Amino acid sequence: MKPNLAVTIGGVNMKNPVTTASGTFGFGREYGPYIDINRLGAIVVKGTTLEPREGNATPRLVETPAGILNSIGLQNPGADYLVEHYAPYFATLQTRVIVNISGNTVEEYARLAAKLDGVPGIAGLEVNISCPNVKKGGMAFGSHPATAAQVTKAVKQATALPVIVKLSPNVTDIGEIARAVEAAGADGLSVMNTLLGMAIDVRKRKPVLGNIMGGLSGPAVKPVAVRAVWQVYRAVKLPIIGMGGITTAEDALEFILAGATAVAVGTANFVNPRATLDVLEGIEAYLVENSITDIKELVGAAHR
Amino acid sequence: MSKVLDAKVMAVLPVAPETYYMELEAPEIARLAVPGQFVHVRCSNSQDPLLRRPISIHMVSRPKGILALLFRVVGKGTELLAQKQIGDVINVMGPLGRGFTLPLPGSRVAVAAGGIGAAPLVFLVQELANMKCQVTVYLGARDKKNLLCDGQFVQMGAEVVIATDDGSLGFKGTVPEMMRRHNDWRRTAMTYVCGPKGMMKEISAMLAEADVPGEVTLEEHMGCGVGACLSCTVKIAHHGQITNKRVCADGPVFPSWQVVWD
Ligand SMILES: Cc1cc2nc3c(=O)[nH]c(=O)nc-3n(C[C@H](O)[C@H](O)[C@H](O)COP(=O)(O)OP(=O)(O)OC[C@H]3O[C@@H](n4cnc5c(N)ncnc54)[C@H](O)[C@@H]3O)c2cc1C
Ligand SMILES: Cc1cc2nc3c(=O)[nH]c(=O)nc-3n(C[C@H](O)[C@H](O)[C@H](O)COP(=O)(O)O)c2cc1C
Ligand code: FES
């Protein structure tokens, strides 16, 4: 018998728990030649802001052991462009599209959420309060329970769409932030964004990245991300999208056992454009092998 | 349409100091590729090095289904690539990016290559030769030992003029310095350039001054290779507006007069 893979993240109904990490999958179309993206439970598209953004100076990406540091800096064409040029494409897909949003101020988050409300093709919002690569906003909001709650509340009030708040691991107590965001009305959580890091070129005696610091992702961060999901699962009742270094189904299952209802594949897409489908097929095979009829039975099972 | 496939190594050999020539069995990529495009290569199946490495398509043989690469060992990834043996399998993704704009058949064109920059230009010159173009190649290297592809260019019927930094072969100096003493390129339909950034910048300025259209091949650190991650951006000026373009998807070939050099 085929196991039931369907999950719901705060009102976003996904036919299976596999999605993409924002910023690693463009707007979906870029991966069209390699996989049928309609097979995914959802796709989370590139971070979008109210106004277009140019992003940071290059180099924006450098490889580190089993990981990468990136400092893209939220380059994106802006909300109006997204609504006009990408949303019609999203509406043709047989998968849910979640738009990742960022702002410099609480008000900007709210205006952006209002603008995307009711746009056909958009199934939910992922609120990025954890970007380490922008000077204003981003991680600054996600580092304090009060500001994290403020952003959440403002976005909730501005839209009827499901609101998933993306947390930063660059905090002392991620559980505390999760509780504040839950109390402010969030429908789900994404855990986690990148870890703040940097690399120095010893020949040039200069930081490698144009922006000096960047966010670490990829296999190197997986244990940190599994820990973060574990702690957030203990702290709140909200459904979690787990991510950070997932490259295989086994990695994804670790997140699910730690408490994630869904999983997102990020950096691994760069290495293996088929990574999302490999993860999906591997999860399904694991369920069949272990005679588990519903993926939801596994969510948080390591806590029990 | 780009593909991801496991390609068998059919040949790998050193051709100059730290420089290797490699043939891969990749018929689908060979069939689809155009000059100037690249492949994104997984140098190992481990997580370190993690990312693929972009390498230009040096040459293809469509009847044999062969994709040829020419690369310099500069770090971990290219070092692992150089250690591959005949029969090993390498995962490659491609062809990627936008290639060179080809001139009208029979045109007079120039090609300027510096160091490993010669790699993608061999495929280009082959295509130009098929189109009966008259090609002059301005070929530069550090020294005679590091000169690449001169024989291939001659065999394809191109006129080859050589510059070496130390004067061990041909003109003593850089490619742009050599080009200043020549006039052929000033009357071409197009000049194609690939080499170190400084050389491309200098030649782009010369082309602009002489009012000759040119194309350059840019490099940037890459993640996805397919236009999704925005790691590989360069500044391009178009109609007075400067925007970020992606080397992997909008390039790697760009009009020489549009590049904003830093
Ligand atoms: C479109 C394109 C085509 C290329 N074609 C060729 C070719 O035909 N032959 C050839 O020898 N080289 C080519 N290069 C350069 C080649 O990609 C780098 O030399 C290679 O990635 C270095 O990897 P490494 O692990 O050996 O070095 P490391 O220094 O260990 O690499 C570390 C990181 O830096 C990146 N990196 C290092 N140097 C460069 C560079 N110059 N450009 C982009 N990223 C870099 C690597 O991809 C990697 O992520 C090309 C680059 C681009 C962008
Ligand atoms: C190149 C790149 C760009 C990213 N852009 C965004 C973004 O725009 N918004 C966001 O919330 N997270 C962004 N992230 C973070 C990822 O969505 C994800 O949280 C993180 O990379 C961890 O997952 P991974 O290890 O599977 O990549 C980006 C990550 C990378 C590598
Ligand atoms: S490498 Fe990802 S956009 Fe070019």
C-alpha cells in the first residue's frame, strides 16, 4: 500500500513533505529542465522585498568544508515584478508556492504581505526574520522575541494567507523566539536560516566575501539544524519546516524525527539538481520498508 | 536543454604545466553544445569539495559523442579532476549558459586568448572555420611552456600571432600590447576575448575606441549554475542602466562594451 505523505503546514496543504529552501531554487522555473517540480509538496521561492534590491558585492559565495558561505543580500526584482511576471506562472503549477518575504521595517513587511494577499498562485508566506546578509531588518528582527512577535503580528493582520515565520539559529535561545512568534499568531515555522560565518583569504589577507560575512549552509550545518528543530518542537505546537544541510532522505528523516512536519532542500540542489526528488523517493521507500502508513506518525517520534 | 549525466573519462593527459586535457563520453551534451557554453562538473562524490566546478566546453566531437575540457589545476576540485583515470565516471551538467554570437559566414574576425582562456576559443574557432570565416588569433601565455592550443588554431586554418610575457616565443609582452601593434582586428566584424580579467578589460577598452564589436567571457564564483541562486552576478550596462546579470545563465559571454569592470 502506498503510504500517506500529505502534510499541512499551517493551512498550506502539501501532497508530500518535501519543499525547497528559499534562495536556492530561484522561482522554480530554473530547475524545470532537471525535475518535474509539480511532484514536490511545495516550492519556496527567492526572498522578495517591496522594492527591487541589487544585493551585495561579489564574491557572494565561497565554499568551506562540506558547506558554503553566501552573502547574496536578497537580490530580487521586487514585489510588483513578482506579482506581474512570476505569479501567473505559479498559478499554472500543480504544487504550492510559498513566497519568502523580507523588509527593512515592520511596516514594510506588512505592506508586502498585503500586496501578496489574494494573488492567484501564492499559497502562503514565509517571513524571513533571519537573513544574516542585510544591514537593516532581516536577522535583527529575528534575534529578539519582541521584534519577532511584532513582525509576525503585523504580517498576520495584513494577509489571510498562511504565515510561516523563518527562524535564525544565530540566537541564544531559539525556543524563546519560537514561543513569541507562536503567541503572535504564526501558522507555522521554518527552521533554520543560515549560520553567520566568514572566511579569509590568507594570500590576499582579506575577507573572501565582498560583504565580509555570510551565511553558512550545506551538510556542515546539519547537526545544528537538527538541534534547532528539536528545541523548537519542544517549545511550541506549530508545524515546522525543517532545513539545513539536507542532501538525502536519511537527512530529511532526521529532521522529521526531531519534529519537522515538512523538510526543505537547499544547497543540495546546487550539487544534485534532482536532490528534492531523491529525498522524496527515499522517504517513501523508508515508510514502505518500515510498514508506516502515514508520514505524520514519524513527526517528532524521536522525542517519544 | 541542459542535461545531468554520468560521463565516462575517455582520455586525460597533461598538456602543459598544471594543465590537463580531458575527454568525456557525453553524446547528449556534445550534440547540444555551442561555443562559449560550459559544463558544471562534480569533481568528487564526497561532500568536500561540495559544489560543482564550472569548466568551459573546449571542443566537441558529435560523431564520437565526445566532450573535451581543458583545465588548469588551481585548487581542490581541479586537482581531483586531474587525478581521474580512463574509465572513471564523472557527473556533468550541461551545456549551460549562453554562447558566442556568431558572425555572418565568411566574415573577418579576431580572437584574443590569454592563458587558460584559450580553452573555450578552440570550439569557437572550429565553428568559425566551418563558416569559412577569416580568423586571426592573438594568443598569449606567461611563457613558451604555458602556451596553449596554438597547434589546434593553426590546424583550423587560423592565423596565429603569439605573445609571451617573458618573450620566450613571439612578441615579448601582453596580448593587448601586441594587438596595439597590429591593425587586423580593427577591421573585423567581431573580436572574441577570453583570458585574465585585466586583459579582457584592456582589450574591451581598445575595442570600444576602435568601434569594433567584441564579446568577452566572464567568470564568477558559482553555486547552482542554472540561474537560481544569484551568486555569480556581474554588472552590465544596457541603455544607460546598470543591472546585475548572472554569469551562468545570462553569460558567460557578454558584449565587451556592456561590461562594467571594477
Ligand atoms: C563559466 C566558467 C568557465 C570556466 N572554464 C574554465 C576552463 O575551461 N578551464 C579552467 O581551467 N578553468 C575554468 N574556469 C575556472 C574554474 O571554474 C576554477 O578554476 C575552478 O572552479 C577552481 O576550482 P578548485 O576547486 O580547483 O579551486 P578552489 O580555489 O579550491 O575553489 C574554491 C572555490 O572557488 C571557486 N573558484 C575558484 N576560482 C574560480 C574562478 N576563476 N572562477 C570561478 N570560480 C572560481 C570554485 O568554483 C570553488 O567554489 C571557468 C570558470 C567559469 C565561471
Ligand atoms: C544562495 C542562498 C540564498 C539564500 N537566500 C535566502 C533567502 O532569500 N531567504 C531566506 O529566507 N533564506 C535564504 N537562504 C537560506 C536557505 O533558505 C536555508 O535556510 C539555508 O540555506 C539552510 O538550508 P541548506 O543547508 O539546505 O541550504 C539562502 C541560502 C543560500 C545558500
Ligand atoms: S551560479 Fe547560481 S545563479 Fe549563477
